Amino acid sequence: MNKEAEEFDIQSYMTGGVKRVVNDAVRATFNNPKESLFMAGFAVASKKASDHRRKLEDAGEHIPPFLISSITSSCNLHCAGCYSRTNHACTDEKPVDQLTGEQWGNIFSEANDLGISFILLAGGEPLLRWDVMQEAAKYKNILFPIFTNGFYIQDKYLELFDQHRNMIPIISIEGDKEKTDNRRGEGVYDRVMQSMKNLHDNGLIFGVSVTVTTENMEEVYSEEFISKLSELGCKAVIFVEFVPVTDEASHLAPGEPERIVMADNIARLRKEHEEMVFIAFPGDEKSSGGCVAAGRGFFHINSHGGAEPCPFSPYSDINVAQTSLREALKSPLFYQIQTQGLLKDEHAGGCTLFANREQVEAILAE
């Protein structure tokens, strides 16, 4: 590993990031008694988890605070430019050899023991896996942001989210009705708005995920858009830079000039809207000494159990169905990605590993 990477304390950086997000969440939920009570308890739990990870770090074992779990390959939508469908991680075929609810439960249990504080549930459409949601609900010390298209937020999920405040839906939206329906399908925007209203009417907090492109960035950072979300009860906005999975879509990826504008907007929003949490990906990685995938700050488990650097880099040399999270973090692929400097560069769309996919494939072929 190069000297700069050795000198950078990734554990301290990630711990600081977790602390900021938790503090922002506590402040954002202050006026929601049930959520505020949960967040206060979670702040204590996340501090204990950070201390545990630090002890393991001092003993020579690095544990990231985040895990991304794509729990199903099924989805009811066909969004334009979907990276998951392009990578064939999401299909219309009946799921085969996917991890069971019990297996995911075992993963969540080990993550809890290791001090992992956040597990992002994705898909496909994660709310299609009721069995996995029931498993996740058991682990109160882990916050589960659920990246959903919002179609299935109805009675049983409203009840689940009310009883288990560690489960927070993060609903995908592209901006206004026209932009959302253009990418996600006709009528999606209205369904999303109804889901947000259902959550708000039941006293439940939620967030949104916005894929930022050169075509919608002016709108999604606007005061009009953010204020509307705030009025609907949204408490978190996660801005994700568009990753061009095809050459035809490369013009949609923000470049360096756009990233400067995006960073300025994030700083402004954090100052002007303290009732909300704002996260930029990969923008918030800029001070981390490079990308935090491949186990530095997080890694990804696909629906079949393969441990991957991240969802945009769907390569694996180890499967958690045959081993453990602990062993998966020792993946030779992860080690080579980190030590060969593949996490240092910046490329179109902000995704280093996607841009360096040929080098990652070469490592696997060795």
C-alpha cells in the first residue's frame, strides 16, 4: 500500500462521517417524538459500534461502518439507464439461488456483532422481500435505509415502519413529474407522491434518493424542490451522481465544473435546511483519500451472496453463503483493488471502479 494510503486514517474519517450523519438525523427528527426517541438511542448505539470498530482496527482488522445489500433481483419497473439491469443484477426472470430470509438474517446478525451501523437495502425492489424486511427489523442497533421505488408502501409496511423505527424508506425520485416519469415510467411520480403522503400522515419519516444528471441538477438542488420535499415530511435527501453504464449516456454524467456547483449547493442546503439530512455520493468522499468501496467504508453483497466492491463494480471472488462477512472483508479482490490504487482516481460519473472495470476484471482473471 502506498505511503499516502497508509497515513490516511480511514477509520477516523468514516467514524467522523457517521457521527455527522447521526447528529444531523437527531436534529432533523426533533419534532417527531417516536423518531426522536429512536434516534437518540441509535446515537448511543452507533458510538458503541464505532468504539468496537476502533478496537478491531487497533488489532489490525478493518471493519467498515456501512454495508449495501441488494436483496433481490426482481423489480416492477424498467427505469431508463438502470445500472442494475445493465449489470444483469436485476432481471424479469424468476429469482434463482438467491439468499433466503434466514441467510440475510445471519448476515445482519454478524454485521451487528462487528459494529456495522448502517445497512442499505436495495434491489431490484427490496420491498418485494417481506421476509428479509422482517429479519432486518430485529436489529435495533442498525439503521436500515431502504432504497425503494415507493410502489409497495401500503398497510403492512406502514405498520412495520411504525413498529420498527430503524427501517427508513428512501424513495427514488428524479425531480418533477415530467423528469421522474420520463426515467421511471408514466404514473410513477403520482405513486411516489402518494407514498410520501401515506408516510407523512402516519407520522413516519422517510428520505429520497435523487440521481443527479446534467439535465436535472438545476432543479433538484432548487429551493422549490427541496421545500416541497420538506413540506411532505422528507427528512433525508441522498444525491447520487449519475454513472454512465453506456457510452450513449455519458453526456448525463456530471463533470468537474458541475461537481463544484453540486458541492456548493450541498453546503447551502445543509445551512438553510437543518430539518433535513443531505448526503452526496460520491461527493462526500472527496476528503477520504479516494473511493471508500471495496471494504474501505463499505462493500456490497448481491442477491446471490457475492461480496462485491460496490453495486457499480459487480465483481466477486467470495460468497457470504459459504463464508462470513469477516472473511469476505479479507477478499483478495478487495485487497488488490485497495493496494493497486484503483480507488484513487476520479472519472466520468464520479465512479472510479466503474471506469477502472478492465483493471478489476484483470485482477479476477489472475
